[in-house]
Amino acid sequence: MVHLKIGLRQPSRVVRHLSIVVVSAIALSLGSCTSNAPSTNSSASQTQSSPAATADKLQVVTTFLPITQFTKAVAGDRAQVTQLLPINIGPHDYQAKPEDVRKLAQADVLVQNGLGMEEFLKNLIKNAGNAHLLVIDSSQEVQTIATETIEGHEHGHELSEKQEEAKHIHGEVNPHIWLDPKRAIQQVENIRDGLIAADPSGEEIYSANSAAYIQRLRDLDGETTKLLQPFVGKTFVAFHDFAPYFATSYNLKAKFLLDVPEGNPSPNDVKRVMDTVKASNLKTLLTEPQSGQDAFAGLAKDLNVRVSTFDPMETGGTEALQPNYYITTMRQNVKTLVTAFTGKSTQSFLPIQTLQPVAVVPQQVGVRF
Ligand SMILES: [Zn+2]
């Protein structure tokens, strides 16, 4: 069966361990999931939502927001999709909880981003002891960018302790593939193939749903290419290291202050950003909705540039659980970026005054460079 490939190609220890789970899950799913699943040719079965129908549905657990958005886009009403991480906690610093083991023990399918983004799954899957669990690694066959080649590590300065730690967490490749719509399409395709493997009689639905969503991603990609065309070759600075795939996809260069959003900037980090902003004549630093505002507010003041936001969607509100959120948020991100390059004021700017009340300008930034 073609779908046996899912989860088998990753070189990491985690996924090799999972491959055994995948094989047994596919074998078992032929006998279990499919018999309970509603038939593909009944349109009524797609819309019913009685508790019995929900319990009968394929139970799919996703890790964090973009993975949930993509999985819901493919599954539609056919499967019950539940996100493992609380929406306000990102995958970089998530610590697994006992109830997570229970969630995985009861699931048919687990969908992850892959590329080391969800290290917490390693023990979780082991502890869940669910021989039926099919694990979909959405990064399968996606072209990756090595952590070492990312701008900011290439000037020969010594990595801070935090950067070393982040590198360890991330492994050798940057995991933020979902922020490139082209790679997001591949993730959606992988999720589609995985759900079909788990629930073959839903193939028609999963294929139709994914085709519709992929078309929206293609439109987004086309619009983005057009909007960013005038800025090809330019550099922008994001708060943490989430942007290399997006940047590469649109022939831009991305720099960052920190490897992971939870860190504190070192003097080297601050100097690197200051040099970049000065050299590239950048008008705006891009923070994230949930982090980076304090650190960037101080820097922006010193550099006399603005602060705006680019949302990597690692955390968000309840609306961020829906497939549409990815599209609208990426559109907004692109708009913000265009504004960052041109320096023209639009409503997407956060007024800088609100970001830097005297009390929150971080001392570590102010005194270290
Ligand atoms: Zn990240």
C-alpha cells in the first residue's frame, strides 16, 4: 500500500520508532475505522452531528494551530479533529500533560508538523501505548532549510547558550514550513493521504476537501508573489526564527532576533538586528502577536523604526482553529510586510506608543549593546 510511506522517511529516532506504529495502525484501520465510518456517497452523513455520530467518527488529534487548520480543511465533517496543545501555548515550549496521554490513547490518528517541532510527542506516544494510532508527519518530502544556513548564524559569532539550546530543540532543520504556502500545500497533501490511509472509504471527501483548500493556498501564493515582487532581494527582520521558508519562497531575506520566542536577546542578537536594520534601510521590525513586542519596542525606538506584527500562528484565539484563519492571517502578514518595506503608514501598524510604556522597555536590551 502506497500510504505505508507516511511517517517512515524521517531520519530522526522519533519517527523511526513511529514507523512500527504506522504499519500496525494501517493494518488495524482496515478492520476498525472503516466499518464505523459513514459511507462516502451519503451527503447526509457528512452533516449529522449527533453525539453518536461524533463518537463514530474518525478521531484525529493535531498538535498545534496550523496543523489543526490544515487537518480540519481536509477532514471537514468527516472526522473529529481535536488539537492537543492549548491554543495559547506554542510548540516551542510545550510540556506534555497527563491528559495528553489519554487523548492519544483514544485517538485513531495523530497529525504533526514534524521536523522536530513536536519533541514532546516522543514520550507521549510511547506512554499512550495505542497500537491503532496512525501518525501523519505533514513534513514528509517537504524540502527543508538547514538551521546552520539561516542568516544570523553565518557571521561566525559564537552562539549564545539559548541559541545552542534552540538548535538542539530544532535539530538540524528549521521546522517552520507551514509559513510558506507552497510547502503548506504539500503538508495538506500529506494530511490528505494519511487520512485516506486511516479511513479509505472517506477518500472522495478528503480528496475533494483538500483540492478546494489547496486551490485557496495556490491563490494565496499567487497573490503573495505578485505583492512582494517589487521587494525581491530585500531583507526583513522577524522576532523569532520562523521566516526562512516564507522568505525563500518569495525571494526575500529574513533575519531574526531570537531562535525561539521564549528567549532573551543577547548583546550579539541585538547588534545583529541593529546592523541589519541599518544596512537594509528597513522601516519596520516585525513582532509576533504574543511575543517580542517589549524587546522590539526598545530596539525600534533606538533605531527610529516602526514595529508591526507578522503572525506565525504558533498560538492564537479560538478562531485560529479554523482553516480559513491561515488564509486570512497570511494575507494580513503579506500586507504588513509590504508596509514594512515601503514604510508607508497603514492601519495594520500597531501604534508604537502603545508598545513601549516606560515600564516595559526591557532593560536587558537597553543596557547590553
Ligand atoms: Zn517558531
